[in-house]
Amino acid sequence: MDKLQIVVLGGAGHVGLPLSVQLVNVGFEVTIFDVNTSVMDKISNGEFPFLEERGTENLLLAISTGKLHCTSDPEVISNASTIISVIGTPVDDHSNPNPDSMRRTFRPLMKYFKNGQLLILRSTVYPGVTLSIEKFFAESNIEIEIANAPERILEGKAFLELSKIPQIIGARHTNIHNRVVTIFSKFSPSTILCTPEEAEMAKLFSNAWRYSKFAIANELFMIAKSAGLNFQKIREVMKSGYERSSDIPLPGFAAGPCLPKDTIQLSTFAYSDFKMGQAALSINEGMPAFIVREIERFYPISEMVVGIFGMGFKPGSDDIRDSLSYKLRKILQFKSKEVICCDPLIHDDRLTDPTTLINSVDLILLTTISKNEFIDNYREILKNRTNVMIMNLWNF
């Protein structure tokens, strides 16, 4: 293993692919191991399989070096000096994390691991999972070094942030820290050294903190709306010339594959005694129902065809994982005459195109797009629908 060869397990997804490409473009030989062969084919052909700013240009650059490889053959693990796992701890439909899922993932792969390899856990894991994996390999008589180095990028901005954000490296020994630093220092401005447990908690705390901030903004938004006041105006009054209120987020759907899941994991770890986290979950997950109640105050939606424009979990995203727009759709399917949904960024058989939506509905709800942007993009179509109502959910 004189030559540093990196294998990224589950590397065709939102965390693994940008990292794999970045590593190649700073000089490493990287093989993506993933069982999703259709996505792997796209990657091999230079097609970035999801929206990522500068994704295609960076992928094509990586392919041109001849150092990026894709495979679904686990044998490739045997030839690597470093394995980076981007497989995290899942949370089931009943909000229960499964800390043992990592062992189950590695179990069929154990025969390919060799003594002396470095294993980096990159995705968010339940507290204590790194220690559990260390014990798992020790019980299997495989002497490898393990670190926890959680990703911290904003989805869709990976290639803008990987080179700007310090990398957290959690390990038990200096030599493990040094091995990981050798890799990450090639693109990161700095590294932060700590224990695996501190690294695990730092990632969960960060996401729970962000999720709670969004929840506070959303609850203040609901209070303002219930009082008949304009939250956006109040927010600007708060922030104007006053630094201590400058970080209040905009209201909106706080969702996606990370923030709610990590808040749930932290709450479970705290034996359901994470009161702020539980409150944040209640507030953020309750936003679709609040929106529908507010609309019902002004419109007879039971007699209306309602359109939802924007189905990603956040603006500009083609990722629908845990998107609250789909929860809003489900409520409106019960409350309204009919619901029609659209998002030009998303491929989903349940969605229609913008022209059909605009020409078919009485009310358009804008979830992850601003009213000005929507009107600018579809002004010509809207000219024929002078009686359609457009509602920006975050500024009614």
C-alpha cells in the first residue's frame, strides 16, 4: 500500500461524489464503490447525477485525469490504503435511529479489509458508532485505524465549501490524526483535531443548532401571522442597525436529509430529554398544517384546485428527501378539491409542468421560490390567467 489509493464507500451520493471528485482534482487516485449502477454509469459518462454548483465541470476535470474510477465490485477495497465511508446512521419511519446499521453495512465487506488500512467515517453517525466500529474490526482480528471526520458542506455548495471549511478529525492517536490530515490538508484550509466522540457530537450539535434556529424563526413567523402582522417587516425592523438580531433566519420549510434526522438522533441519545430539539421538530414539522389553516381563513380551499410550486426540501435543490412540500401536498389532498404540484428541477411522475399547473389551478402556493422569481420566469404564461391567485407562503 505504498501508493495512496482511496476508495469511497457509497460514493455516488450527495456526500461521497463531491468529495471523491475533489480528492481526484487535488491529486489522489480515487475509486467510487456504490451498488447504484445506473448512477455510476452517469458519473462515468461525465454526468453529475444531481444538482451541485460547479459539479459537472469538476467531474469532467476529474475524469480527464484518469484517476477517478467507478465500480460495484467490493474487491476494490482490498487494494486501497484508505477507505472513506459516507454511509450514515439511518432513522426509520418511526423516528428511531439504528446505530447497529453500520455494522450490518460492513459485515459482508469485512473479508476485503486488510491490516494497516485507514477507515474514515465521513457521514453523520449516532454517538458511539465510531467506538462500535473500532470494536467490530478488533473482534474480526483486522488491525485498521479508524477516524471520524464528518462532512460539513451545504448540499449544492460542496465545491464552494470544501476548500473553505476546516475539517474536523476525530481520532484516538496522533498517527491516525496525521494520516487523515495528509489527505484533507490537500484541499482544506485547516484541520481541527479531537476525539471521535467529540467529532460525532460536534456534527450533531451543529445540525441541531441550525434546525433550532429555523424553528425559532418559524414560530415567530406563526405568532406574527396569527396576530395579523407582517413578519418580514418586523424581521427587518429587528435587524436594522442592530447586530445582535442580525442572524435571525428567514421563515420557511426546514427539512431535508440532515437537520431533522440529526436532531432526532441527538434526542434519542439524550433519552428523549432534548427539549429544545423536540420543540424544534414539533414547530418545523407543523409548518405545513399551519400554512393550510392560515389559507383556510381567507379562501374556500375545499372548492379550489390548489397548485404547489417547489417540491425540493430547499430552494434550488432537486433533492426531495424529507421535503415538507410533500407533507403540504398530503394535507391539501384532504382539504382541497384537487392538488397539482410542479418543480422544474425534479423528476417525479407525481409532478406536472409549469404551464399545466398555472393553467389548471385557482391558487398557486410558492414554497421554495420567491414570488418575483416565479413571475419573472412565467410572466408570459401568467398573462392568460388574470384570475389565478399567487401566494408566497413566507410573506402571504
